[in-house]
Amino acid sequence: MTVVRFAPSPTGLLHVGNARTALLNWLFAKKLSGKFLLRIDDTDAARSTKAFEEAIYRDLSWLGLTHDGTDRQINRLAIYSTAFYKLQAVGRIYPCFETEAELERQRSLLAARKLPPVYNRASLEPANKAKWEAEGRKPHWRFKLSRSKVSWTDLVRGPVEIDTATMSDPVLVREDGAFLYTLPSVADDIDMAISHVVRGEDHVTNTAAQIEIFEALGGPVPKFAHFPLLVGASGEALSKRLGSLSLEQLRGDGVEPMAVASYLAKIGTSDPVEPRLTLGELATEFDFAKIGRAPAHFVPDELTALNARLLHITPYSAVAGHVPQGEAFWDAIKPNLTKLSDVAEMARLVSGPVTPVIEDAGLAAKAAALLPSEPWDENTWGVWTKAVSAETGAKGRGLFHPLRLALTAQEHGPELKKLLPLIGRERSLARLEGKTA
Ligand code: GLU
């Protein structure tokens, strides 16, 4: 059974980078008829808030990413304690007594010698331990890495090998007894039978330590897929502009959730960036093999353009609840939409009030006189403008531009042959006569 999890920390709003992680997990799970679990990583009590947790649920449901189970880590502390004691029993946990300032000093000494900032395990020296304990220092607890090579076949990156001798033993528990991210994540992945860990490549190094923890706890070790992170248009880290790229912001800006999903599913892959109407289609097309090794560029203007393209292919049935004006109206206006909220302005073009712009009074008067009687359909425009042309001699732009301005007061807009029957004879006549209607 394929089981994946999205594990956000409720310490901020979900941004497009988090959303992509959630989406790729969801698409992969759905493609394989598996399960998508939502795990709230809220062990950091100082930074986690209920409001951010609620925002995560709201944002995921807006995107359509339904989950098959959810839990908060704060409810699961007993599982982490059990895992901790298990690691301790097999000799992989040791107490450390250095203060943050001492550790910092150690790191800068190593940096000065151009050495990697690997913790020197001074707390494992019995003399140090005895001295620091005698001082009454409270320990934090580290996992003792094997200092050997850890390898896995990453579903995006291919074979990966990391020597854990190049890493510091990770701190699992702080002085105050709080669990840091690493152990709860592994304990949950085992307990929740996670088959695949799908996340950004900022976690590649963590993975080596986590694999050692999985193995020390008696595993099983899941499969891993680490995809390149999102960057801005010119390659800058997204974190610089997170505020404007939160899902909440995009929703407020009137971007369609399927535009966001289509964009996030396709950027950085070998597929073209095209709108899809359903998550199911994106799931069918999903494949880790399509994800490239280069960072994916998130360009807000591309998302805006994709949003418009999505609306252009959206059938009336999908928007009927928002567009009471009916299917003929939707088909007339959708090629001109950028956002769904533009519908209100388009509806005004039809039902008014429109204060016409009369560019050529003579032509408008003749056109008014030649308006056919109803019923009107899409052929009415052709019949009518032909008659107006015959009467006035106006052609091309000289004919269509003054008629568009009189009927809609706009330079551009939906096709008039579709709009005219929706405006109807009475309002068309009034507008040609220069009246607001
Ligand atoms: N809470 C972690 C994060 O947001 C989860 C990482 C993971 O998927 O293991 O980075």
C-alpha cells in the first residue's frame, strides 16, 4: 500500500513551496490508489499556533487535497518517548552538556581551520561528562551516527550516498525535554506505515541520519523522493518573498485552485505547463521520472496566464454556481477572462448599466434604425452589420469600432456576435441612441 504524508509545521501560512510538496505527495498517492496523510508537525510549541494549523486545513481543502487521515504530533509524544528509549537501549543516544555558546565557539574554530562544522563528541569523554554533570548542567540528547556511508535510491535524484562522518550527531531532545523534528518524524513514519517520503531536497542530508534512525528502531525504511526546490523568476530563494506567495494571498487575488495545482504540478518537469481541469488528470500524468534536477522557477505572471488559459477551457457546468447568467453568457465571455472575478464586469456589459461612447453619431443612428426585430441569435450580428455597411458604406474597423463603443463603451471585449443577442434589442437600441442602459 502506498502511504505518503504531508508534514507541515503550523508556524506560518502555507506558501507555494509547501503547497507543491503537498500536491506532489497527493498526486503520487492518488496515481497509485494510495493514501495521503496530513501530519501537523507541532512539537515546536513556542512557534506553532492553532490559527496557522486551521489555515493549513483551509488551504489544502481549497486546493482540493483531501486527506485520508490526520494527526498532530503533540498528541503523539508517547510514541516518541518509546522510540527514544529504544534508541537509548541500543546505545545510540547520549547526553550532551555544551551550551549553545560553546557549540558556536567550536563551530567557528572549525570554520577557521576550513573544517566542516561537525560536533566533536566532547560530551562522550567521561572526564568532560563528569565535570559538566557536577556543574549541574542539564543535558540535551543526541543520536550517535554510525560515521559510515548511507545510501538509497532516490526516486528523483537516483543513487545517493552520504557519509554520516561528515555530519554532526543530530540533537533529538532539547534541554527542556522537547523533541526536535528528526525523531518524531521517523517514529511517525514507522508508526503510520509511510511507504514513501516525498519532500524538498533541503532534506537530503537529514535523510542519511533518518535512515540510520529508521534502522536503529527496526525500520522499515521508506523510499525517498527529494525534488528540487522552487525558486523565483531569476533564481532567488522563494523564502525572500513568501508573504506574497502564500496560498491565502493567491486565493484572495482570485487565482483558481486548479491553476495553482496545474502550475505547481508541471513547473520543473519535462511536461509542458498547461491547465488541467481536475486533480485526477494531474495525477494520471504524474511521474517522478519527469521531475528534473534543476530548481523549478515560480513566475507569478506565468501563473496568471495559466489561470486565464484554465478559464478559457472551463465548461459552464464547473462554474454554474458562480455564473447565474447562463451557459450562452459563459461561452461568450470566457475567452476574455483573466480571473473568474472578471465575470461581474462582463455581466455589466450585457445587463448594464453601460454609458455608450458614440464615436460616429450618423452611423449609430442608422445602425439603430436597422436593428432587426427579435428573436436574435449568433447570426443577427452578421445580418445587421451587413445592412449597416450597405447603408453607410462603412467597413472593417470603421464599421465595427463605433458599434463596439456604442454597445459596450469598451475598446475590446467578447465577440459581439455572441454578446449582441445577450444584450438584446431594447438595450442595444438605447445604447445606439446614446442612452445609458
Ligand atoms: N515539518 C517538516 C518540514 O516542514 C517535515 C519534513 C518532512 O517531510 O519530513 O520541513
